[in-house]
Amino acid sequence: MAKALRFKFSRSEQLKYIAHLDILRVFERALKRSKLPLAYTQGFNPRQKLVFGLPMSIGLTSEAEYADIEFEQDVAPEDFIRSMNSSLPEGIRILEAVEQNINDNIMNQITAAKYEIGLETREDISQNEMDNILHRLLSRDEIFVLKKTKKGMRPVNIRPWIYSLSIRKKEMNSFLMEAFLSAGAENNLRADLLMQAFNQETGLEAKTLAMHRKALYASSFNKWQDPFEVANG
Amino acid sequence: MRIKLDDSLLLKVEKPAKYTGNEWNMVKKNPEEVSLRFAFCFPDDYEIGMSHLGMKIMYHVLNKREDTYCERAFAPWADMEALLRENNIPLYTLETYTPLHEFDMVGFTLQYEMSFSNILNMLDLGGIPVLSKERTGNMPFVLAGGPCACNPEPIADFIDFFVIGEGEEVTPEIIEEYKKWKGSGESRDQFLERIAVIEGVYVPKLYDVSYHEDGTIKEVKPSSPIAPAKVKRRLIRDLDAVDFPDDIIVPYVGTVHDRIMLELFRGCIRGCRFCQAGFIYRPVRERSYEKLLDLAQKSVEKTGYDEISLISLSTSDYSSLPDLCNNLIKFTESEKVSLSLPSLRVDNFSLGLMEKVSKVRKSGLTFAPEAGTQRLRDVINKGVTDEDLVSSVQLAVAGGWSSVKLYFMLGLPTEAMEDVEGIADMGINLLEACRGLPGEYSKALRITLSTSCFVPKPFTPFQWEPMDSMASLMEKQYHLKDRIKKRTRRIDYRYHDAKLSFMEAVLARGDRRIGQVLYAAWKKGCKFDGWDEFFSFDKWMEAFRECGIDPEFYANRKRKFTEVMPWDHLDMGISKDFLQHECQKAYEGDLTRNCAVGCSQCGAQAYKAGICTKAKRGASENG
């Protein structure tokens, strides 16, 4: 039982066309329907105390999103899961929840994300050839791509934000890329921007078939950690 | 057939969730298990359509029936339409991704004349022949209803039948007939004849229109002995007796009115002479406040919305407003739900109320004096005086409101330049009157004056009036702009596009001959005409030229009282004699009392419903 919980949720195909702010509203309304004892902010426009780990862009599915929620009274994690899963639309499921008792919220803790990106090249390319392409790309110090920043569209070097990249051939011209990228409030590299850079630099004109988030990480003492591990300091 | 949409399509459009459905409270049924599949079509963008209360009501009423599955479709935005056409994907419903042409009935709601071209476009996208006469065999029946159905003639060529008036009771009657017809081996025409006898159903093909040499209508006459000479609109006599949805769909994308809407009452007691809604929904019928409270609580529970808005044509006229608000506020405060109260008359009571419910900063307050001089306000029967307005604005400013918006119309009957100037003068007077008031913003008060162009509408006392010419409207707009600019910088002036209003005027009072113009304009690519980024006046004018039809005949011509109007064969519950009398009173600047004070014999009393059944002051004076 706790007044603050950290929870993990998934988003499936049927809800992947929804923008991040809309997901926020989906949760706010589901929480209201759930009749859980929600805590609200003070002031003119009271808001639920709900914080998400990392925004989800349109088109992204995920099996590992995180958020923090506060209540007025103690709520057991299993009660939270049960009551939310009957209030949320089918495409979103709460997978796990743990007590949270630190002041730092999830948004400030997330630093990396792991993605699976399905892609299709125009021509048949061998695994070997693809490995070489990827190797050449990753051996560079700088990869500049136009990124939307506060000052407008600017060329940004994303190479330092790519921690690892591997690719596996599934059949003919279809591949599955696994990407481990910098994420969070600072230095966030979205999967679609990575694919834009990939196409720009390799000239492959690969089509993105699916983007899926596998995991989010917090880091402390130079170690990647599950966000649940850092929920209690 | 279930339409398959993949990422290559959906990730290319803006807000793809407008096209994927599956929202909270969306109704799921097995289409195989119903006798009638109904596609409810809103001829505008999803964000507009999903804000519309009428659609929510009909979706609820139809889906409550086990034998019917009502699904939704909206006009796809241009990016989505291009992809649908490019990939040969028909327009589909959000519930089951079924193309429109596979439905039994495809129904459009007519909220605004400028969405007519979208109806043609949606039919075409849905794989349904646009012209009614080209539909055969087991193609869907295309119907339409809503406020603009009170003059259905401009779209009579495209619609198989219209539902006139309120839909909750008549639609089930139509469904019962459909069930009898389906599988009976009878023809499409036989179905239309079956329903033509239902009160509130208008089947345009069963009526012939003839014209005089001067282009006016000679006669509208039933061509079949079954069709009634006058089609009487339907009316719900007791609002508490019909279902009102508490399980409305909660969209994923933000919509224009993304909240719970509680309908307090239908109709309006005021009788402002320009206002179509004020006449075609008579008499005023209220929902009881106990019922509304119950609906509010259930709606919050079932939707999770955190905002409730009270809906009506004039909230202050709701007879149990204090009871309703006091109880509602108790509930909304404890549930952290915010309450909004549009269409309130500003007085001490309502300001106190707004104070209590307002969670946002006091920013803008809106008034609608409609005309700039007392003389012209008397002409339109807008019972507001300069003193009312000054004291309302003073109250608001002293109460902390910092900006005030005032809405007016240009081109009202009998308007002179003096009346136009009165709009600017009123703004300046208000600034003066609020100088030195205690409110923290009184020195920083900003006033916005906004003018629309008056469009004469059917079933109003001004239905015979010419619309002001575009040249004159534009001259008035510039004159006003100039006059304001010369005197102060604290007043903002905004005005509507006269060309768009001109087109609205043509369609609002058009007859069947306008159908070919609409068809030609749609062929030229006209759609989303109510949106600045799409509206093309030039394309419409080309369409008129090609069809040899003069739009000014419809917009700018003064009609004689004796002229047969294109909608005269419809009975909206208001007598033509009353409207004519009101028009004559308008010229004299004679006011007509509101229904709460006494009856003025508009014709709606024949329904013996709502306010007409209540005793009131002054009723005995009336002959």
C-alpha cells in the first residue's frame, strides 16, 4: 500500500495512432472512471498528479512505458492494476506497479530506451552487406540530421546518442533493427529520427514498417537500471 | 468487407486517430446479428462532428435497439481523402471499417449549409451514387435531418428522404417500416412510399415543383396520392421521456467541445427575429433538473470527463437554474469536475454563479447585442437596452473580467449607416462607462467588436428579406474599421467574410434548381466550404454561370409575402401568418413579448407541450 506508485504499461497496435498528449488524456479519464482516490494539484485548475517517463510518438508500440501516480490515500499496487485495466481502453494494459517513495519523478530518471524497428529495403541485401553498412555508419564520429529544437529545425549530431545498433535479416529485404538510444529530458533520440538519419546516410531508402519500444532505462553510477529499481531511491 | 488500413497510409496523415475509431464507449455489435445497419455521417471533420450533441443522441437512441447497429463516419480531411482515393479505399465507418455503400441506411446531419458539398463528397467516397435517382437495387437509402432540413430543397436531388424535426421518436418508426420492407421483394420506391406517410418524413421525389416565368415557384404538389400536401415536423413533447446519452464516446483526439454536454431545454422563449433556432424548435421544453443531475453523475462515471457544459439556446431562461446549479456545483466540486455555462445573460445572479464555477482566470466575457442602436435592436426583437448592456459590462469589469467580446450582425433589415456607426459608438461608450471602476482590470479593459453578415433564414420573420449586397456589407465593414481606428486603440474589430455569407444565403433559401449548382461546384472540387482554407468563391460562381443560375435571385431578392417559398410544403410548427405579422412589426420597431411573459400565438401552441401548457402572466390579454 502506498500513496505513490510507479507503473509499467504497454501500448498495442490498435492505440498506436494516438499522440502523446492524447495518451495523457486517456489516462486522466481512465483514472477518473476507476474511482481511485486521486491526488490533485492545488490551484485554479487542479490536475491529477501523473507523470510519464517518456513521450510516445504516433506510430510507436511499446511493452515498457512507465509513469508515476499519486493518491490521497494508500492504494495497493494490485488494486491499482485491476481497477485501471478495467477502465482503460483495450490497447493499453498496466503490466506491473510498485510502490514509489522518492521525490525524483520518472521523467527526470529516464535516460535510455531500447527499440525494435522493422524495416524493408528496396532490394534484397545480405546480412553481411547490411552489417558492413551499419559498421561504417557507427564508425563515424558525427552524424548530422535536422532535428526540431526550441530554436527551430537545426542540424544536430546524433552519433553520441546511439549507444548500440544491430540489425538482423528476417527475409529477402525485410530486417529487424535493434537500437539502444539516448532518451529522456536531455538528448532524446526518437526512433523515427534515427531511421531518417539511417536513410540519409546509407542511401538505402528503407521503409519503416514498425517501431516498438522494448525497454526504458534509468541510470545511476554508470549503470543502466530498470525504472522499477530506482523507484525507491 | 472490412477495410484494411496500414501504417503506410495512416502515418502520412495528420491526427490519424481521427480515422481509427475504437474510442472509449464506442458501441460494438455483430453486424450479422442486426436487421439494419445505419451509417451516421457528419459532413465535416471528426473534431467538429464528435462535438455535436445531436449525433451523440441519435447514436445512443439507435444503438439501444437490438435490431440496429449505428456506426459513424466523418468527412476525411484533404490529406486522408487524397490517400483514400489514391489507394481506391472507400470511405468507411469507424466502428467496423465497413464501406458506406454496404449499409442499409446512410444518414447525414445538416447543421450548416456550407457542409452540403461534403455530403456529395462523402457519398462519392463511400461508393454510393451521388444522385438519388441513380441509386438502385440494394444500395443504401440516403437520408438527412437536422436544422437545415427545414429547407431541404437544395439537396433534394441527392437525398432519398428527409427527417423533419426531432429524430428520437420518428427514426425508430422508420426502422420498423424498413424491417417490414426488407426481404418483402418490394422496390425501393415502395419503401419510400411506406415511410412517406410517417409524420416527419419528407420524400422529395414524391413532390413536383413548378415555376412561374419570373423564376419564382408556382406550386409544390405531391405527385403521389400517398404523400401529404404538408409534411409536419416531429417534436418530442416531453424531454424527460426520451433517452439522453450518459455513455457518450470519449474521443482520443481533442475535439472542439470535448466534454459532457447536458441539454437543459429545446427551443427559446425569446423570438429574436433573425434567429432560425428560436423558431424551429418551439415550444420551449425543459428537461427536469433532477434528471439533469442524475445524467451529470452517470456521465462523469461512464466517461471520465472532467468538464460539463450546460447546453441550450439561452441558459438564463432555464426555470430551475438556481436549483440545478447549486446541486451541480456540490457534485462538480467534490468530483473535481469543471462546469461551463455558455449562453448566460449577465446579471448579478449569473456573475455570482460564474464566480463559483470558474476555475480559469477571468478572461473573456461574451455579449451578443446583435445591433448597434436601440432602433435596430427593436427591429430584430432583441430585448436588450443600452442601459442593460452598460450595467452588465460594468458588473463584469468590477467583478474582475478584463476583456469583453461583443457580437453584432451587419446587413440586418432596415439597417442604415447610423446603425453601423452605433456599433463603434457602443464600444466606445462601454470603455468610458468602465473607466474608474474598482475592478483590477478596469483600466486595461479590452473590447472586441465582431460582426457577422446577416443571412435571412427560412421559418423566420425575415425569410422574405433580401440579404444585403456583398458590396454594401464590405463598405460597412471598412467604415466601421475606420471609425474605430480613429477613436481608440483599445477596441479590436473583427468581421466575417461576406462572400461566404453570400453563399450561405443562397443555399439557405435555395430551391431544387440549386441542386445542379451544388453538383457542379462539387465536381469542381468544392468541399469543406465552411473552412477558409478550402472555400473557393470563384469555383462556386463558375458553377452558377455554367448552370445559368443567378445566385442574387436567391440571396439578394426581396420576396413578396404572397410568394410560394421552396419550403412552404413543410410545417415547422410556426404559422406563416405569424411570421408575416412579426415581419411587419419589425418594420415598425414593435417588440413582441417572450413566451414566458405571454403567448403570441405563433402556432406552436397547437403542440400543447412545454411552455405552452404553463399558465403565465398576461396570457389572458391575448386574443
